[in-house]
Amino acid sequence: MDAAAEELEEPWEEKLKTCIEERMEDVEKPAQASTAAEVRDAFFKAAGGAVQNRDVRLKLARKGFHETTQAVKSGIKKSTKRVYQYAFGDDGVSFVQLRDCDA
């Protein structure tokens, strides 16, 4: 069954796996997470033309990324932020942060 799934895998799926491994990490708090727009943009650039910009949200959702609005607090300032949640491993669902490319 796994072999059949690999054969049916689309090119963008492999690029998303690479993007997750190289660019994304899990964080506990939404204030630490990258914005949903930043995550979508990072995947779109990593896909290198394999995905149209309008399809990025659907492709991410298909692979288990859940976009939510979270309340964040910075000092005394309160606001909201659109972020992605994803299950990186057996630890459960956590928020997504992009790693610095230069690091």
C-alpha cells in the first residue's frame, strides 16, 4: 500500500516534504510561529512551479496543515495572528515556524 502511494505521489508532495524538513520547525506558542502567509510563501517558492499560487492553501490542507487565527500578546499589546498547525511527529500538533535560511 505504501509503495502504491509513493508511485501516485505528485512532484509537489516531495517538494513539501523537503520544505518541512529543511525550513519548518515546531513551536509551542502562536506568538513564536510564522504567519500563515509566510508559510504559504515558503512552500510556494520551494515548490518551484509545481504548484500554482492559488492552490497552495489546498495542498497544505491536504497534507495536514490547519490554518487558524490565534490570539497573541506582545508586552501589553494584544492582537490576532493567522498561523498553521501541523503534526510534525508523535508529539502531537504544534505551531509552524520557518527556520532562517541563512542559519
